[in-house]
Amino acid sequence: MSQEIAHWLDNLLEEIEGIEIRRKSSRRVRVDVPADALPALLELLQGRAGYIHLSAISCVDWIDDEEFELVYHVWSYENHSLVSAHIRIAREPGVYLSVYDLYQPAAFFERDIHEMYGIHFEGSPNMGKFILTEWDGPPPMRKEFDSEAYINEHLSWQEYNPPWLQALIAEGGGVVIPPEEQRFSRKKS
Amino acid sequence: MSSINQIPVIEAKRGNPLSKVFDELVRFCRSRSLFILHYCTGCGAIELPPAMTSRFDMERLGIQPMVSPRQADILLITGYVSIKTLKRVILTYEQMGSPKYVIGICSCTVNGGMYWQSYATAKKLDEYMPVDLYIAGCMPRPEAVIAGLQQLMNRIQSGEANSWEDYFRNYDYYLGNQQKLFGDNWQTPTDIITEAKHYNLMGEGTFGEHTRLLEQHQKPLEALDMRLGHNLKEPTE
Ligand code: SF4
């Protein structure tokens, strides 16, 4: 039965141009679409396949590609399956369309992403501050934001070096800080 | 009597030879009846329900939860304090009646813990208010919490736990750190300086450049605007 639904879903998705479908498991499908085809895809999924629940919109900052990746996770209560639609948008100016008219919960997710990454969603009902109401720095989840430099500037530390920690360090353990080259905020542009 | 300055303070003369004994008795009683205001800022709060309820039962030590800051003795900060929360914590602390004690549970209150790299959390709680005791661990077990509370009781009984006076005596230092984080306009609804004068707790560090800055900006006291989402649009139907 679920095989049948999966097959039918694949056929449905092929109606969209430039789409790439990867079936991760019987209940998970990853779809890569061009950014301008996403609203059509979501409309199709919602209207014809029962994917009525938008569980989340997630965002990834691919700073080296100068792109943001947005992932729309939609769930169907009938097929019991999750479709994750991935799109890439340019990092500058970082503007995309809101899907609020299709899925109302998108308003929250978009507002959150706007706050954390600075992406502007056209047509979203509210792009005001959400959780960081008392924050006026740059969007903190962008990779170029150097959190460590920020805290070194604004906050201070106290010495904490108990004997057990010294013993650990002597054995080559202790706190591990990733090497400079793995830290995006440390890369010189 | 409209101003706090008009309330007469009677300087107590301590001529009675029994006053030391009496002090000791007061401290003993004080340490046996502690009401904690648990400000559950972080994940460490999850260890408090078992510490309070039948399994570990803090009440056998005379420690009970209390719901309002004005009636509590201990402010228990249970975990990371985000900068937004820190403002509320300071307001709460200032409203508690003296003597008051602060316990920082969790490594996050000591040095940021696992959020050391986060832009959103304050690292050292004792920069913003005097802390009597830290209980480190991520998160400390109820046994550790109770051991810490017992230590505090001993310190109260022996008269060592008076760091709350430090907030009045060194208000300039604490205010300076608060201003550094919250901006120069930072002001709480509690007038610490007047209180310090009133209770005779002025110290060398009560006044300083930061309190002068506060006096420049000081607005007549009224409730702070702490609504969430102040730029929320009015819902349109
Ligand atoms: S020390 Fe650990 S348990 Fe405690 S608040 Fe921090 S992360 Fe949570």
C-alpha cells in the first residue's frame, strides 16, 4: 500500500520542472527545487496529496557558496510521510517569498528566520522582532557573526582551573576548541 | 510621610551583654527557616522537583519554595541566564527583602557552561549581583543541591553569609556591569542608594561614576516597560 502511495507521489512530483527527488526511506522524501518553483510545489503537495502540516522551515547559511538554503518540511497525516523541499537563494539581498498564504504557521518560522539570518520574506504578515526583542546587533546565526569576539568584548570570565581539570589537560584532554580553519567567523574574507 | 527619608531610624545601642547571644539565636532561627524563590532560568531547574518532593525532601531542613520575591530569602538561579532574563533576575533580586542570599546552581552561572560561546547568555552571575554560593555541575544532582543548601545554612548560622550587604556597599561595581550590558539608560524600579542610606549600609563603593551616570538618566520611578514583542502589530480582523 505504502509502495503504491510512494509511487503515486513520485509521479505527482514529476509534474514540476527542474526537480530532483531523492527518496530517503519509505516515509521521507528529499526534494530539491529551483527557488521559483517552490510555491507551486507546496501548493501541489498541499492541495493534491494531503501534505497539510508545515512542521518547520529551516535555514542553512552556506557562506562559501554565498547562498542560503531553506528547507520546508511538510507532513501528510494520510500518507504518514514527510517531504523536505530544499531551495537555495542568493545570500545577497536575501529576499524570498512568504508561503503564509499556503501555510499560516509559516509566519512564525519566517519571522524567526528573519531575526536569526536576516532573510526578508515578502508577503509575510510580520517581520518584527520575535525572541531577541532586546538585541540590536546583526542577525546572530549568520556565519559572519563572530559570537566569540562579541562575548569577549561584552562579557568577562572567571578563572576556573581545578586540579581535576589540570590532571585531564596533562593527559592531553580538556576543553576542545575547533581549529581556526574550521570556524567560519575566523575566516578572513 | 511621603518619602522614605522621613521614616525615623533609631540607632540601636548595643549595650546589653546578652545581645551576642540574641544575635546567635536570631541567626540560628534564620538558618532554619529558609524560603527559596527558584528562578528557573535554565535546564538545571529540573533537579529541583526531586529535591523538593518526597525523594530528597528539602523541607526536613526547613527549606520551602516560595512564590513571591518579597517573601523569599534565597534566590536560586538554576542555570544559564540569558541577557534578557538577567534584567528580570536583577529586578527580582532587588525586590527581595534583606537578608537575602543568592545561589547559582549549574556551571552556566559560573562561567557560561556549555553556552560559553553564546552571544545571548551572561557568563558570570556574580558580576551583576553578589552570589553566596555556587553549585557547579551540569546539572548538579539533588544531593549536591541539598549539600549546597546545608553549607549555606551553616554559613548563615556562623554569620558569614552577608554578601547581600555587598550589593549596597559596592553598588557602583554591580551597576557598572549592568550598564555595560544593558546600556547607559539602565534603571531598576528599586532605589538602591536610598535604601543603602536608610539601612546604614553605605560603603566606599556605593557611589561612583556609574551611579553618577544613573543619576543623570534617572527617571522618576515607575514600572519598566517590559512587554514582549512591543513592535507587534495590532491584530487585524
Ligand atoms: S550547567 Fe548544564 S544543566 Fe545547567 S543550565 Fe547549563 S547546560 Fe543546563
